Amino acid sequence: NWRVIGLALVLGSAGLALGSETALGFGVLGPTGELEDAPRWSNVPGSLLEQRVRGLGGGLEYALEDGWCEQLTPLFLDDPKPTCEQLLEITKRAFDKWTVGHPILRFTDVTGKIRPDPARERGAEIDLFAKTTPSPGAAGTASYYTRPRQPLGTNGKELPGRTIISVDIHMHFGRCFFIDPALKDQRHPSGVRCSHFESVLIHEIGHALGLAHTHEAAMRNQNFDTDDDPLNEIVIDCEDPTKGLKKSPNFDPFAIMSYWPSHPEEFAKLHNDDIGGRDFLYPICPSTASAPRGLDGMGLGLMLGILSWGVMGLVRRVRF
């Protein structure tokens, strides 16, 4: 079976906040990091909860493990500590940040309806756990699972790469978190800086969508941009998402999908690089600017047949 472990993130004071608006390149996950191998969720109709179909239809369904609030709340430096209601709102907001400006990409909370399960293709499409991560120094990790089938793109075309079928996100309860940016210089007893919770979660959701670390991709010459202008947006061709993209050695250290020691003034905001990567994976065309909905009986049978294909591949684990 193919299990790919998407990267563990360490966030210091730091690394996920917005600086100036730049566009220097994005990276994608996958066995090679090349555009043709990029993993994506498939834009198929039907939901996991209602039709047992995994994909963008019905929104990507996520579930929080029992005790999400109880395990994480004590780790916050804020005084008073966040209530469970506040923590749930921050969690929802982290997902919603990726949907802004995108007519198809949506997330649906199915907590209490689907029980999270770390096994492949079990639980919700995105399961969230508060546990010690495989990378002890990390604030969070994301593990994703794929099938060897080309996904149906949000532009209505079959796109190269593999289809993501499930993701597990772990927020490390061996770390400390904060909400108030004024606490950004505080440290864990181990000496590691505490992490801005919402920024870490937004970053891990970016991995769940198929995005890689931009700084690591740049070191492998696998960041992609449309030009050499660092100040403009990355415009993606909806019919051919790879059109005009070329490798770039540059990266924005303040992008949400980067990690770089810094002391930003604001957190939890996507940069042009993050949005460009999202729109490459999930291209927007006016003719397909709506999410797929339900299935009739024949369509559901066909879809379940497609989803029953085997899973094969390798394991990839990265840590800081």
C-alpha cells in the first residue's frame, strides 16, 4: 500500500506569517516534486458521509478526534487560555482560509458523524489528532495517502499525478502554542519557540491539499513560478495548469507553506505563492466554478468501482 507522509513542520516565532506581497514560487508534494506527479483530491461528485465517495464533492470532510480541545487547550500560553468554542472556531477558520477566492474548494466538519481513524482510507477525508508526532521537534505533521489514478481536476479535465484519498493531521501536544502574537517570542522548556496555532494548522492543511514546503522545494530547484517578478501573482491557466510555469530557485520566507526564522507582525494569512500553488492543484475555470454534488445510483456504482482500485507506492517522511 502507498502511504506518503507529508512533512512535519516546526514553527518558531514565526515562520508562517505574511510579510510583503510577493510571488517567488510554490512546490508540490509527490515522489519527485515535479508538476506531473503532483497529488490532488479528485473533483468527483458525492460525499463521504452520504455516498462513501472520497473527493471534493460535498466539501472535503474533516473530523476532530475526541478530546481535541481537552488535550490542546492546556498547551496554550494565552491567559486566559482559549475555550473549546474558541479553539473550534480557530480550527474552522484555518480551513476556511484556503477557500477564499476559490469557487469549488470547501471543507465540511463531520466531527461526531465520522470517527477519525489513522488507518488508510478510514475515518474522514481529513482526520485531526492531538498526539505526539513522528517528528518530536515538530509542531504539526500531515500524512497523506494516494491512489494510482489520475484525479479529475476542478477544470473538468483529468489531470496528471495521483489522487489523494485521505490525510491525517497531528498537532503535537509536546509543544506549546499561542493565539496572541505578542507571545511569539516565548519558548518551550526544551528551548524551542512556541508556535502560532492557527498558522501551524493552516500550513498542515496546505500539505493536506498537496503543497510542499517552498523553501525545501527551492533547494531542490523544484519551486515553480510564471516569471521572475517577485511582486506579482502567479496566474494559473485554467485549461492547462502547467502552462507558463517554470522552475524557480526563489521562495518567499513568509509564505504559509514556508518555514524560516522571522519575526512577522501578522500571522495566518496566505501569500501569492500559497494561492498560486492552490490554484495550480485546483485550477479555476468560469465554466466549472461550482462544486460537484450528489450521485444517482448508476453514477454512485461507477464511482465506488473506481475507488476500489488498489493502492501502491512508497513512504516519505521529512522532519526539521
